[in-house]
Amino acid sequence: MLGLGGSLPLATNALSADIYKLGNNQRIACNRSLTAGKLQNISCKSFAYVLNSVTSEFYRCQVSVAVTRDNKTILKTEADGKCTSLGRIFPADSSYSFDATETEPPNTNAFFGSGGTAIWVSDAAALKVRGCIQLVTGIGPDLLNCVDMTFDPQK
């Protein structure tokens, strides 16, 4: 009995590993700043997307690390992270694959502000793709619009 009970979590973990897929477009952004007393702050943020390949529910996960230091010593470190569900792309369950990416946050290289997020999800069983763009409008909630496309591997 103990052997069977011990093997169930492994089966669940193996199933989860097949269902939840990490996107290929992870990004990282870092900055440095000087404060009074010759202290230097260094911080980095990175994000990735995870998709449930059966339900098309996707999550945005973000991690951040910050360090405060002087010329000789690290004085403080902070780390934070969380994953947030962003809903489903398709209403029905199937066999999905996906990728997602975001524009850069506002900086001297990103003239148009924070821009948006592109999410691509394909349904291998139905031979269709849904391309979605989420725009940060600055007035009200973010706007998410999707376009459905089909593809025929025989052509």
C-alpha cells in the first residue's frame, strides 16, 4: 500500500510536466541608480509565460531582485515573484502550444510607452492558431484582442 500511495504524486507531477509548458521568450530588464551617500541600487526584473497545453489557460510569472551596495559591501538584497492567471485563449480543451512576448517597459529605447503583449496559441488537433495582442491603453483595463487563423499542412 505504501508503494502505491508514494507513486501517485509522481504520476501527477509527470502529468503536470506534460501539460504546463514554459514559453520560449523570457525577457530580463535591469537598471542601476545612485543614491545619497554613494550607494548604488541595482535591480532586475524578468518574466515568462506558462501555458496549460490542454485548457489554453496561461499565466504571467515575474521575478525581481534588487541589491543596494556601497563601494565595498552589499547592504541589502530583496527578491520577489509571483504568477498571475490571465485566463484562457480558447474556450474548449484541446492540444495547444504557445509563445508570448512583451514590449520593453518605457525607456529611451521604447518611444511609445509600455506597448503591449503578444500571445500566440496553436491548436494542433484543430489546425488553428489564435494570435492575441494585449494593449496597455492607459485608460481603463488593458485591451485584449485575438484573431483566429487556420492552417493546412497539406498545402
